[in-house]
Amino acid sequence: MQEEIYRSSSFIPMTTLTHEKITHKKDIFELSKNVSFKPYLEDKKHKFILFKEDCFDILPRIPENSIDMIFVDPPYFLSNGGITCHAGKMVSVNKGKWDVSKGVEENYIFTQRWLRECQRVLTLNGTIWVSGTSHIIYTVGSAMQTLGYRILNDIAWFKVNPPPNLSCRYFTHSTETIIWAAKNKNSRHYFNYELMRKMNNNKQMLSLWSIKAPGPIEKIYGKHPTQKPLELLNRIVLAATRPGDIILDPFQGSGTTGIAAFIEGRQYIGIELEKDYLDVSIKRLKDEFNKK
């Protein structure tokens, strides 16, 4: 395709225009033709595929060296019966069975397994972004090093106005770490430096990002317990991909990665096991489709 995409987004601090031409030759529907599982949603007009499956059933069927960028918000394994504060109330930290720790060794095996599959499908110059708290991010970093990923940055996402720590025995948890890594040491990753600088008042963008947690408007159809703000994913997509590139999210939750991909004119493959979260994703996506 030689179609130009022009973009103006309200999710970044200043208006930007992307004038890059789409030169991508790959197509997500060609890549997924060997996937035997029926998509939960397949939209050829908007270049979207959603699977209601385990990522370990889908990833091995995607051709190697085919995905330009992967965003992963994996289970954090923090559902341990503790408490936290939400909207001024004491609530359980438990997210669901999928977030219950199986022990240090099993958590590491699980993490290394999906990282290995992601590394296989990434293009040579492709990159992966993985978010997490202290409960999982060190496991991710260690597994990445073992597998030969090249770690590019660790982004500290500062959650503006975080909930207080109820126990008063720790500092208030106000950040998450996002590891940005290339496939291996030979990768020549893409970084849209000029746009990131422009978005930061013509100064080099730091690895400390102050971005508010998702507001009510991002949760009107329901919410995911670890939902990420659209502004965060919007920035990641713009920083590391070109128009027409293929983005994949193996634990897509309520679909924020896919929405950012659509807004910025990228192709998208999302994988999620929970039907409720997929249904929320589709409602959010249809809202965005209708804005075009």
C-alpha cells in the first residue's frame, strides 16, 4: 500500500502529524492462515484479528520473523490474598486465577516460555515492550537475558495520583517498569526519535513517563484489573513502529494495545483467554472505528 496516514491525537501533550508512507508488505491475514483456531473477531477493513485462546496455542502457529512489535502485560502473580486501596476503599488485590503465583520456579518457566515464543515471531529488527511491577518484572528481565534479548531501556511509568498504601509499612507504590528490548544483539531497532522529541517540547524524552491511570471514559464498557492507559500505549506504538507495521499482544486484556494500533494505522493481532475482556475490547474498538 502507498497510502499516507495523517494522525492527530488528543492523547499526547501536543498535536503531531505523521507523514510516513505505509510500505509494509506483510499482512496479518496471510500470517494467520496456518492458525487452526477460528478468530473471535476478524476485521479485514481495519486490519484486526482477535483470538479467544491461550497464547501458547496461537504463537507457535505464527511464522517466525513476522511481527514488528509486541506489547506484553503478563500476569504479575500478585494475587496473594492481600489488600489495596481503590476509590478510597479497602479491596482485595486478587485479580483472578490467572494471576495466582505458582512459586518462583514455575513463574520463571512460564515467563521464559512466552518470551521464547515472542522472540521467535519478532522480526530481526523488531522490539518487545513488557510491563510489570516488582512481582514479575525482575523475572522478565532475567529471562530476557538468558534468551539473548538486547535490553534497550527500562521505562519508569509514574502513575500520577496513585492510591495510598494502607499498611503504612511501605512507600506508596506509584510506578511500573516497562522493559523495552530488541530481539537479539544483532537487531537494529526502529526508534522514532524526532517524534518523541517533538512530543516532549523539543527535548529528548526521558525514560520517566508521568501518565495518569485510565480514567472512567476508558472503562465505560467494563474494565480489566491491570488496564493500561491509552496514552501509554499510544506513545509506545508511535515510538517503535511505522504505519502498516504489525503489532501483537499475547495477553491483551481489554484491548488498549489494539486501540492504539488502530488509531495509529498499524495492523494488530490480539490474544486473550477471557471472553468478558474480549467483549469489552470489541465495544471499545467499535467506538474507535465509528470515529473514523
